[in-house]
Amino acid sequence: MAREAVRGDAVTVSVVVKAFKLVNQRVRPPFPPPVAGQGHVHYYLDTNSLPTTHSRPATGVYRSIPATDYTWTGVEPGKRSFAVQLVGRDHAPLTPPVTDRITLDVG
């Protein structure tokens, strides 16, 4: 990864998505049925492990959006973990999983 540290309390996480169409999603059930090659991105902050099923992470917080970047604001100083995961329209992780993670010093 290119950066190991950032200054301030705002961190923008960006992803490059290829051969996958980002679409709007429902944030509450009932979720639409999956469509191959369509979904959105889950952005995670301080999540120990990423969900392997349609569920919330056990730790940390996440945001679910159909966009290739998300800015976390009010990030506390220290070592922070940022992760991304492609999920289907039904919020279920793709199989095989498509994820990435970076740890940064924020402050």
C-alpha cells in the first residue's frame, strides 16, 4: 500500500472496481435477489474480521454504499484498520471473497 500514515481525523478510502457494476441497495430487509456482477462496497473501520455471510461485523463499524470511495470523519488518533469488501445486491459477500485491508497511523 502507498501510505502508512495520515494526518488529521478524516481518512478517505478509495477502491478500483472492475467487471462489477455498483448499484443502489436497500439498507433494510427485504433485500433484492442477487444478480451476478452487481452489488456495492462495504467500507470497514477497525473491524477484526470481515463477515463471511450476510451479517454485520463483530467489531468496528461499516458503511454500505455504491461508490468507489468513502471518507471516514472523526477518526481517533492511533493505529486504525480500514477494509473494503465487495458484496452483492443482497449484502452477502461475493464468492470467492473480494476484499482488501490496510492499517494506518492516524493522527
